[in-house]
Amino acid sequence: QCDQQENNYVADAFNWEQRVKGEKEAARSWPENWGEVFAPHAPKTNQGKIRQLQKELDKLPVQGLMSNSQMSYTSMVPYPQGNRHNRKSSTFCDDDC
């Protein structure tokens, strides 16, 4: 008698697919089923959600809304103290550093 059990890979794949499908459906229906319990003051309608998100967006600083390319074209000076060559180098430093 053999102690090894047969493994049906097709059935395992089907079971996994059904589990993933169930998890996705549970995540989709969670706010409707449990949202009132965990977030009683949350907006119920899509328009209410949009208004809440717009309020949060209005609180963000303007830089939070800029892309990296927009931020790279600002008028910031990289070395406001002067030219970058005026900085002291610690690599080859003698007594007058």
C-alpha cells in the first residue's frame, strides 16, 4: 500500500480560482455589508464620496498635485548660498579649509 496521495492539479486550480473569485466578491460587497458598522459617518452615495474626496484634495499643498516633471521646472536655485564650486571640499583639505 502506498502512502502517497494523488494530486489533482486541475481540481486544485479550479478550487483556487473559486476562492479568488469569492475573495474579490467579498471585497466588493464589504462596504455595503459592514461599512455602517466601521465607518458610520462615511458618505453613502457616490456624490457624497466625491465631495468628501474633494475636501481632502483641497487640503493638500499644491506640490502634492504636481508631477515630477512639473516640479523639476520650478524656479528653485539648487545652491542658494552661491556657486556650488565655493563649497569646501573635505577630500583634499589642507590647513586653510
